Amino acid sequence: MLSPVLIASTDDTHRMLVMTVEGPLVDPAHAAALRTVLPAVPPGFSMVVDLSGVGWFSEASLATVRDIAREAAAAGVVLVVVCSDTRRRADLVMADIDTLAPVVEAIEHALPITRLAA
């Protein structure tokens, strides 16, 4: 099974850690890799997960992303999910991820949310 590419970067100016995901996010174990990043989020930083490069989601991987959003909230980490594709963004909303973390269209839309957290 193909696995996604995960790219982590930090933005000190906006005080956020950005995880960019490219490729299919079908296997929940691949989605769970995002969970390992939570403890590495620097204090006072937000975590932005950019899923714009994901070709498709499985129900199981969406459930894992929802669990990660729940864990981020419990850990006090502001999590914002970005997805530029309208259909996949709708999948995220239909999976109730937006009830735990904002789901926005672009990184630029995440910035005001991350500023509130800083």
C-alpha cells in the first residue's frame, strides 16, 4: 500500500508547526504518524496539518485524524486542519473533525487562528 509523504516545518514568525501530507491517507497507521508529532510541538506553538496534497481518505484514517484532533485539544495544542480541495474538505467536516479543530481552505486562513493561540 502506498504511504503518504509527511513533511514537517516550523514557522517561528507565526509560532506554528506545519505538517504537510501528500499522497493517499488510507491506512490509519499512516494517519497515526501525525500523532507522534504532538509531543514535539514547541510550547506556545500551534500545529497546522495541511491535507491539501492528500488524494483520498479512508473512513478509518478520518477517524484517526479526529482522534488526533481530540488529543491535541486535551494536550492544549491548537490544531488547525487545512485542505484546499472542496470535496476532501467536506469529507473532513462530515467526519466531524471541524467540531474539534478548525478546518480551513488555506494556510493563510489558519494564521488568525494560530495567532489567537500564541
